[in-house]
Amino acid sequence: MLERCLEALAIVPDTWVVDATFGAGGHTRALLARGARVLAIDQDPRSSEHVEALRTDLGRAGVADPAERFRFVGGNFRDLAHLVHDAGLDDVRGVLLDLGVSSMQLDEGERGFAFRHDGPLDMRMAASGPSAADLVREASVEELAAWLHRYGEERHSRRIARAIVAARDAAPIVTTARLKEVVQAAYPPGPRRDHPARRTFQALRLVVNDELGALEAALAATAEVLVPGGRLVVLAYHSLEDRIVKRAFRDRADLRPLQKRPLEATEAEVEANPRARSAKLRAAEKVEASA
């Protein structure tokens, strides 16, 4: 949905846009190509190699002062206002939030995000704090069931939680393959649309990274960084994220939604990027709170 993100941002050449989820730099490169100046943010330490590659490409393209076109700061977008202030910017005209785990992270089995790859049960976007293996080892049945129900919207949350605790008593659950096996065995038989482990992995990832709390903080921070007329564009990939964005756009006096309903991916966009199948794009414009 790259093109529709760019359209919604209504980029004014030579003005600053914050790409608050830099990842491998795809959105930032597209923003720069449209003439924007970009402040990129990411908490994943592995983003640094993509930052250096982009800086190298800017130099090869003959950009005299790359820092006047592109800057990067490491951090969580929950601290958006502080990160933008520390970067010396006070005239931001766009903020882009591409939520959830990136394709780059999903494809790295050693990060432990995906049940499709065997690896350590980690799931940390940053290189600090408790991992998913820590949560699985220490949480009670009640805590696990609550997380699976709230953050995974898992109907069989208590059944899976009991299975996890029983399995860890027999042997520690420290790999994605082992957790996937435990959840799959606990799931009731019958037809299903998704893999039985998908919601469990989603729930643990959200808890490990406090993703919903970070999203709420980032949405609140946009009031401090966007100039009037500036645009906020958010790509959400599941209903929990989208509800938070929808509520913020509805309740905030300083944000005017640009659509009544979120935009969803076209067949062509899904074919180009299957992850876009669940994407919902919402955009809003900063207005004076009294308006």
C-alpha cells in the first residue's frame, strides 16, 4: 500500500516527514524519492545496516549534505515527541506508522517472531527486556490465558495456557518450534482458517514489546510534533491496533480523519505483498484543537 501511504501524506517537497518504523528503509526511500526530508526512527538495532546503505546511496546520488535530507535516531516510537525534539525539528508535516513486526524480522528465524521458522523464542524488537521465553517460563496459567485472550483474541486461551504450563514443567520451552508444537497439540480438532499458533505468537509478541501501549503513546505525541495541516498515516495489521487508531481519530480534537472507513489492500497490492492482506490504512490531518 506504499503509493496510498504517500498520497495520504500529501508530501510537500523539502519538508520533514517522520518514518517512525524505519525497518529496512523501504518507506523512507520512497519518501525521499518524492522530495521529502526524512527523520527515521526504529528500535531494532539491526536497522543500522540499512541506514548505512541508504546514506551510501545518497552520497553516490550526489547529495551534497545527506544529513539535510535524511536523519536516523534509534528508539521506540512511543517516545516520538522527544526523539523529534532531540533531532532539532519543529516543523514536521507528516508522520508514518507502519505497525507490527516487519517482514525483515519475520524472515529472521533467530529473532523468534514467526512460528514458520525454528529459532530461539525471543520476539524482542529491541535488544533489551524480557523475551518471550522468559514470559512462557515465568507466567502463571491465569496470566498466560489473559494475554492470549486479550492480545491474541484466542477463543481457547485457557486451554492453551494450561498446556503451556504443563509442557514447561516437563521441559523448558525455549524455541519457536517447541511452542508451536505445544499449542498445536492443545488446539481442538476441526477445520480452521489460520494456523493454531498464530494468535499465541501474536499475543506474546505484543506483550514482550508493549506494542499497544507504544501505539497509544505515539498517537498522543503527534499533537506535539505535527504542524497544522500535517498528516498522520497509520498502517495497522490486526483489529487491536486498528481499534486504537480509530478511537484516537474519533476522539481527538486535533486530528481530522480523512476517510470514514480505513483503506484496505487491493488484489494487486496483496499479490505484490501478501502481508498487505490484513492491512488497514487510516489517515488524519492535524488541526487546531479549537477548530
